[in-house]
Amino acid sequence: MPVFRLPDEIVFPSPDLAEEDGLLAVGGDLGVERLLLAYSMGIFPWYSDGSPILWWSPDPRLVLFPEELKISRSLRQTLRKGIFQVTFDTAFEEVMRGCAEIRRKDGQGTWITEDMIEAYCRLHEEGFAHSVESRVEGRLAGGLYGVALGGVFFGESMFSRRSDASKVAFVGLVQRLAGLGFRIIDCQMTTAHLVSLGAKEIPREEFLRRIKKALKVRTPQGTWDGQV
């Protein structure tokens, strides 16, 4: 399959036309309208500094259904101890920068460029992108962020500065999403960390079918300020 070059018009080719590795298109911009269209079609941007914007729709897709969340015995003990305080939408940009910083320190590089930070902060200001923070005595110890549309939460990245901090944030997120009526969490790429929490791979065709239905679900819009 060819990799499509996006025109100025805000459109995307069908995700079914993606390369075997999930790469679908190149170019375009990170404007709010284009990002929202991409997510609604099961597409997301992922690229590095110095590269053009690359758009992906991998097959299979890692997802988690809120009712299938798995909490290990050790994580349950951590939650009972109340070490972490979980908050929502109180430090969006700081969480994004934390995700970028941890990946750089690990030598992995990062797709969370300055352009990406600016773009997702705009989505946050519009009420579509959200962060979850794990705090210890008020200080940020870990967290995650993503995009919410209809009954779907499209997870982007997470980080920890302290053991279990991102897992606690994830549990807090799943519990909040379940309470708000969300149907599915898109975890994008498979990692052992997310599989241990109950995420599983499904074919892209099934993923696209499920999000099409879930996007019709009405869930609260705007900021998720507050605590679990």
C-alpha cells in the first residue's frame, strides 16, 4: 500500500489502507480540527523532531474495556496505603513534559515535540484532551494524558517518577471513565505494562467498528477538574 501525502484539505484516507506497520499518511498539520478527525477515524500522529508529521493506524490495536481492568495484589496494596493523590486536568502541560522527559532519560527518544505539546494543549483548552496526575504530598510523581471523544478515551503517554505512580493514575482514569459512561480506552501500541492492567489486542477492523459506536455515546465535555 502507498503512504498517502495529506492535502491542505482536512481529510484522511481510510485506515484500512495503512502499511503493514500501521503507517497511513504523511504531512498535514496538528490543528484541532485535523486531530479530532484523525482520532474519530482511529488514526493518531507519531513522529520525531526533524521528521514530517506521520499518521498511524496499527493493526492489531491495544485496547482496554473499563470493566476488564486488572489490579494486581501489590498495586491494590499501594492503593490502600493512600500514598498517591489522583487529580484530573490540574497540570496538563506538566504531564506532557514529564512523559517526554522520562522517555529521553531512558534513551528512547520521544515523539512529544514542542509542536505536539502546543497542539495538545490547544486540545486541552478546548476540552478534548485530559491529564491524570499522581501526586505525593502535592508534588507530581507521575501521570498520563489522552484525548476524549464520545465514549472513547484515546490514551497517548504516561510516566512515573516513583514506582506505581503511573499505574495509580491509570486506575484512577479507568474508574473515572467507567463512572462517566465511557466504553473503550485506546492504548495504541502493545506494552507489557498495559497488558498487565487488562489491556488486550483486537483487530483494527473490530477496533474501528467499536469506536464508531462508542463515539455516539454522550459523555460530559470540558474539564475534569477534581479528585477521584
